[in-house]
Amino acid sequence: MASLRDLRRRIKSIKSTQQITKAMKAVSAAKMRRAQENVLAARPFARRVRDVLGRVGSASVGLKHPLLAVREPQKVAYIIVTADRGLCGGFNANVIKRAVQEIKDRPNVEIINIGRKGRDYFRRRGYNIAQQYVGIGENADMGLTGEIAKYVMDKYAAEEYDEVYLVYSQFVNVLVQKPAVQKLLPVEPPEGDSDGKKVDYIFEPDAEQIMGKLLPMYVENALFQALLESKAGEHSARMTAMDNATSNAADMIDRLTLSMNRARQAAITKEISEIVGGAAALE
């Protein structure tokens, strides 16, 4: 059995850790609320962009655009969104696992990493990393998404990529974050309106110019939405992980305190027995 000194030292250490996990839980809860509000506020615009793209696409059958060109997938790019930091349960591991499953059957793949955890994993294993974006901060950045979107669109238009996929963690609720894979390029416009109605449109200016503006907007918005979803999921996962860690620390403290009390009682009983035994020997 551990000595009283060792037990006291362990209890003190775990209490210090518990204070840290409590603080991290509170910080993550505040960040999660802001990130969740951003996700919910951005989703209606993302749906509307998809609806407009579907309407223009259905009314412009046969329209030619570099981002709509379908080719045999010889070289594929994956944009993988993870967190820069850990201590968030299986959040990063789940996204990486889904990405590896998608990549394993592809012979010629380039990876674009957003987030340090994904970058470190794929770099250590020798994957072909084309671009990496780390230290992106606590909030999604439209400037960053615009830069990444321009990079993949230029590569796709130059036929250096034949397909581009987006792998990220979709925010479902505070307790659930689901890894998702989205085909980013070639753009596949939804069919018609979201309500299923067929409408004829007159375009001013022509449909080609409208598509020329709408398609890059769609790609950039899809990336921005993925970053928002990932940030909300990261903070939610970290809050849950720190809450579990705090509860586990409390359980450990209770068990160690019980062991310490038993050890102290045993020591007291032993001292009393020695005193009684010594007194009896003197008689």
C-alpha cells in the first residue's frame, strides 16, 4: 500500500489537474456557443447558394465552364480539416480515419491540410501534402477560405486535379460531430429548386456570366461552411472531453481519499497496538 505522503501528493496533483480541466471546459463552452451561433447563422445562406446554383444549372443545360468539366479521376485532391490542438476526445482521430478510408484506394492523391493535427499525421506517414494551413485561430476566416478555394479552382481549371473532395467534421449537436466527405470539384449543381418546382428563367446578363460568378462563390462558401462546422465541433468535443476529465478526476480523488483514510487508520491502530504492547511488557 502507498504511504500517506504518496497518497497526499497524488491527491494534490489530481486536484490541480481538475482545476485546469474545469477552466478549459468553461473556456470551450463559451467558444462553442459563439461557434454554434455562427454555424446556424451561415447555414441558410449556404442552402440559398445551392438553391440558386440548382436553378441556374437546370435552366442552363449544356452550359460549359471549367469548374463543371467532368474528367476521368487520375489525380485527386483532398482538403482535410482538423484542429490545431488536441484534448478534444476523438474529434481529430475520427476525421483523419475517415480521410484515410477515402484515400486508401486512390493511386494519385494530393492532400491540402487545414489544421496542425491532420498535417502532422499525414506528414509523418509520408503522404503527398500540396498545401498546409496551420494556426488558423479560433474562428473561420473568409480570407483563408478564399485563398484555398482559389488554389484548388486554379488547379482544377488547369487540369492538374481531376476531382477535389472536402473532409471535415459536421456539427450535429453539442454531443455529436459526424465526419463528412463532400465532393467540391467538379461542381455538381442540385437538380432544380429545393421545393421541386420547375421554373423557366430569363438571365440578364447571360447564364455563362452568372455561372462564372456563382460557381466560385459556391466553392468558397462550401469551404467556409466546413470551417465553421469544424470549429463548432472542435469546441463542443473539447468541452465534453474536459467535462469527462473533471468527473474522472473527482472519482479518482474520492478513491484516493478513501485509501488515505484507511492507511491513516491502519497507522493509528498500529501505534495504539505498539503502545499497549509496550505498556504490557513493563508490567
